[in-house]
Amino acid sequence: MFQISEMTAKRGAGLAPMAGVTDAAMRLLCREQGTAWAVSEMLSAKGWVFSGGRNRNAVDLLKRLDGEGPAGLQLFGSEPAYMAEAARQLEDVGFDFIDINFGCPAPKITGNGEGSAMLRNPEGVAAVVRATVDATRLPVTVKIRSGWDDESVNAPEIARICQDSGARAVAVHARTRMQQYSGTADWRVIERVKRAVDIPVLGNGDVRSGADALRMLEETGCDGVIVGRAAQGNPWIFREIAAALRGETAAPPTPVERAEMALRHFELEVRLFGEKRGVLEMRKHIAWYVHGMKGASRFRDRINLLGSAEEVRDALMAFAASQECGFSAPETWPEKPNQTEKTQSKRMQAQGSEKRQEEA
């Protein structure tokens, strides 16, 4: 186990912050499967302050559900004053700690000198962390990458700066910004960070199974592991990791369990955000849940045409039944969408194209 101020997390796996993914529904489902803690989607500190807290998309990022367990609110920004003010304003919205994003590799974030671009600005890192720590009574943690590129791997230095500036823990995605999400995570960087600091170090990158989690803990000495993309459509990975830490194995989910979890996830999304947005948000999640299952490709095509909660609900229930019975897809589904369905799909996609902005 490791402790971050009053928040204690068991030694194990946390859910990494992912834009457009780790909302309250995702966090709750992963918690039920054994995650130790979670971090929200990232929120622009400057955007929050400028909006006066009135931007609907930003407010939606703050929603929580009973039973989520310990969770952090992730802020990003490069200006200490805005980071401090956002942390001060948001410390009472229900999260257990503030997490600072120095790891996002997206060009629209790094182009503003934020996210992983901060790895090239050690003095800025110190100023942002110190200002945030001084502004809130909540513990402050930091998420970083190995460095900007292979020629500037400076995670141990950045981690020491974060520690000296008051951070209570540091999470390390063992890829550089230039790698984005490609290639292989270099876990040796996590081990170097662990040797460089006294605060808890959380490892991230290429943990796709319970065996991977055990190997990362053993090879790096890190205090916990964080799972990101491997949890998409697979909250059961936390059950697998928790079992591995106990020296046990966990049975993988059956196709029916996967389809039923997708349905439950959908109901939570609609509850959180309403029918229209819930339908749009779930398209990617459903694709992840059914990946590799019988009839998955045809089912994904069909789901992307549906615009109402009732239609999606019925389709998911039918798909779950098809998995249980062993056939690939309900016979009532047309092989190809008709022209009306195509028009409805295009209209829905146009309405949903204005995706929730991380900078809100």
C-alpha cells in the first residue's frame, strides 16, 4: 500500500486519465472490478477560470457516481496563476486529490506549451506544481512522460522537481512525447525515477495483464501501476491484476458478460449525460467491448446508425442474447443500412462532431 496524505490506496492498479474515456461511468465500472484509484479526464485550468465555471462540458467532467472510490481530478496548464485558481475553486467538488498533467502528447495541447511540452520547461514545472500545492488543501500528484524525445529523457529530474515543489506522488508513462502511444514503453525509466525520489512512483505503459503488472512492480520497484488503453472495453483487467497480486488467477469475461457490461455502461452514460450525448459517447465504448466477438463488425456498423437510447438498448440486449445462443447476430438486422438510416447517421454525427473539449 502507499499513502497520499489522507488518501490511502492499496498496492495495485489505478485507472489512468484518458480524455473522452475516464468519466464517472468508466471509473465506477473499473472500481467494481478492482481498481485501486482513478483519475478523471483532463480539464483546462485556464478554460475553467475563464468560463467562470459555467461551461457545460467542463461541469460534466466533474460529475461523480456513488461507489467510484478514490479519484483525482486532472488539471492541465502552463500558467501557475490559473492552475492555482482552478485548484482552489475545484477542491470541494468531490475529488480526493488534484493531478497535474505534464504528459499529454496531443499537438493541440503541446502547441500551447502545456501537457508534455512542460517537460522541456523544468522551471515552469516547479512553478506550476508549487502554485497548485499552495492553493489547495488537497494532495497534489503529477503525471509525466519519460521526456520529450529519446535525446531528452529527463523524467528523474522532473520527478525530483515535482517532489521538491510539494507533489505527493508522480506517475510515469514510460514513453516519450514523440513516441505518442507507439513503440514500447521503457520501464527502465520508471526504475530510475523510483531511485531518484522518495514519494510514491506509479508506473504506466504496456500493462495489459496481471502478469504485466507483476513484472512492472518487480522490475521497477514502483509503488503501483496505472492502466490506460488496456482498460478500454475491459474493466476486468483490474480484477485480473488484483487476483495476480494475491497469487491467484481470474477467469476472463465471457462474451455475454462483455455484452452485458456494455449495456450497463450505456445506461450509466445516459444517466450522466442524457440520451443524445449518451448514445454518441457510447459508440467508441461499445466498439471496444465487442471487439473480437462474433458478429462484432456488423454490430458496430449498426450501432453507429442508431440515435435513440431505446434502439441502442434493444440492440445491445439482442447482441448479448446472440452471444449466449451462439449465433452471430439477430436475423432482423438488415445487411446494409437503408438510405433513411444513412441520413440519420450523418445528421447524428454532425451534431456530435463538436466533441467535448479538453480545454473547456
